[in-house]
Amino acid sequence: MFALKFGKFVTKHKKAILVLALVLLIPAILGIKATKINYDILVYLPEDIETIQGENILSQEFNMGAFSMIVVEDMKTKDIIKLEEKIREIDNVEKVIGVADLVGTSIPTQMIPDEIKDKIDKEGATLLFATFKDSISADTTMKTIETLRNITNGQCKISGMSATILDTRDLSNAEIAIYVIIAVILCIAILQIALDSYVAPILLLLNIGIAILYNMGTNVFLGQISYITKAISAVLQLGVTMDFAIFLYHSYQAEQKNQQDKNEAMAHAISKTMGAVVGSSLTTIAGFLALCSMNLSLGKDIGIVMAKGVALGVISVITVLPAFVLLLDNLIEKTKHKPFMPKFQTVTSFTVKHYKAIIVAFIIILPIAFYGYIYTDVYYNLDKSLPKTLPSVEANNTLKEKFNIVSAEVVLVSKELPNYKINEMLEKIEQIDGIEWTMRLPKTSRKLARQHVTRRRKKHF
């Protein structure tokens, strides 16, 4: 009874509902602009894991929020030193470590031990290590990366997580509108085949579009969402909630045969839709909310946004869509055509007749599918999914090709640990498969000093 009363209320106040829906788009759009988009996956890691603890120590005790390996190509030593000074002048830059910082300006390049020289200067390329005051994904750090790229005039390639995040942000912002448009075009094409009116698909998409804007606008109450959530939520909400809109439209078409008044037909259609869709939507919402149990809080981010999107989609389907359909019903009738979608009666008959064989086939295929699931490789390298032409990807590839460095890590040790213990630890680390080399300023200085003394003695005698 409640569902039918609600349906009659919607049909009676259809104009007011539509006006209110359009007015609510204003705060929704403002909410979208006010919602911060986070591009740093590390933010979603639990606070108690070692990686985050290390990041906090670097930030609090060393004033080091992020760092980058900078590859300088085809530049003379004196120009590199000038470049270092320019980089140091950037507000967010904490330190810049290059050849001059390791060996000093008084020691000629020829005096540098090959063990060290080959690590920082190879094939016309030199490595610089820059640390930043703010966090990896902070706006100031993003601006710093952009400034570094501008002042180096293309002679430097900047690697690191911050550079990757910057490129990911720019790529995501540039392409998100494109694939949303593609999704809309494909949906219109499919709906034109599935429905019996040329106008009805447009109304269904407008209704879902309003629900998507509501969902994205209300994300402002979460403070921020990840760029992954932003990228997938619109298209995912479109796919999940479109079925509800189609169900309402078909119910309305069916009820028109039983009811003489269109408002009465729509009221009964809303009633039937609520009975069928609410249960279905609740299971979908529960599935998305289950993501909130993940220790990786990115699951919570996606789960809340999508659960909210499904709920708003259902509300929009039983309020805004009926108002659209009733107010533009004459236009829908004028643009009706014969359905292009087949009845699938053959498929239905086959399924009913051979259900036992289908069950046996399902049981046979299930272990094969499970085997494929178990042995499907999963990659966790963000760079692998990015275009090779991005500046950060090119920088990482140059690091790998010229210096055999895939990633750089900072290891924190206690201040109480004696130097000989640290040296022993470094030697053991260098013996681990996959470790190219380690760097510690005191260690590097002693090697340089020994080499310098040895050469002086040879020359003296």
C-alpha cells in the first residue's frame, strides 16, 4: 500500500519534483568542485604498517615528505652545479644531493672511485637526488615537480612517486570525460535497440546523469576521494542503476494496458518497481559496503561512494524518471518504433528443455574457471598501466636502462646504532638479490678519502 501511495504522490507532484531535482543540481555541482581528489595510494595504507611509519618519521624528524631521482643528460659538471642551486631555491625543496655534495668541488672527477662514479655518472647522464618538504601527493609537491620540469628545459627526467602521481592526475583529468562520453554513446545505441522509442533512452540517461551528479556532489562530505574512485564511479553507477530505469519504463508500458489514466499507470509502475528494485539494490549496496572492511581504506572510499550512488540511483528512478516520462509522454509516443531486440524465445526454450545439460556443463567448466583465477598474475606496479610516453615513465625507464635502478628506497636506522653495525648492515643489504647499490654519505666519504690518500702516496714515491 505504501508503495502505491508513494507512486500516486510522485505522479501528482511530478512538476515540483522535476523542478526540485534541477535546482538540487546547483549544490551538487558546487560539491563536485569542492571535493578534493587524492592521487596518492599510500594515503590509504593502514597507519601501523612499517611503510607509513617510515614516511611519518621522514616527515616529522627529517622534514622530508617526498623525494625524486633526477636524471641529468648531456650537461657539464659546472652547469649541473648551477642547476642544483636553482633547484635548491624552490621553496618546497629540502635538499639536493649530487656529485659535488658527495665528493666536494675540490676533488676532480677523475679522482672519484669507479665504484661510486659508475653509480652516479654513466653514458653522459648524471644522477641527482632531491628531497621535498611536503608529502608525496601534496599540491605544493606537484607544483614543485612542474617547476623542476620547466627550469630544466627537457634536459632532466624526474622520476619518483610524486612525478608519477602528477602524470596520473593530468592523464586522468584529461581522459575521464572522454570515456564517460563513450559510455553514454554506447548506452544510447544499446537502449535504442532495446526500447521502443527514440526519446525514452535519452530520458533514462538524463535521469541517471542527475543521480551521478548528486553522488559526485555529496562526496564533499567525505572530505576527499581517490582518483580511482572518481574515474570508475560515474561509469559504474551508470551500469549498475540503468537496469532499474529500464525496469520502471517497461513496467509503465505494461501498466498502460491495464490502466486508462497515465498517472495511474505510472503510480502502479512505481509501486512494482519499488517492490522489485529495492531488494535488488539493497544487495548491491551491501556488496559495495563490504569493501569498507578492507584494511586498505581505498576499499572504504570506493564502497561508500558506490553504495551511495546506487541508493541515489534508486531514488532518482522512482521520483525523477517518472516525472520526465509523464511530462514528455506525448513526445515518447510520437517517436515510437518497432523494437529491434529479438524475443530470445529460442534461447528460453533451449534453457528450459536442456537445464540438466546446462548444470553439468557448468560443473565441468567451474574447475577450469577456478584454475584460471588462481593462476592469473596480478601486478602492483602503477607504471605498468601508464602510457610509455609520460615523462615520469620515461624517467623511470632511463633510470633502469642507464643506472639499472628500478626504484629508490630510504632506510631509517636508530641513532643509537654504531657505525660499524650500519656498515655491516649495508654490506648485507647489497648482497640481497635485486639490490643494485646502497649510498651513505659517511661511507662514501671514507672511500673517497682512502682513494685520494692512495693516489697521493703513489705520486709522492
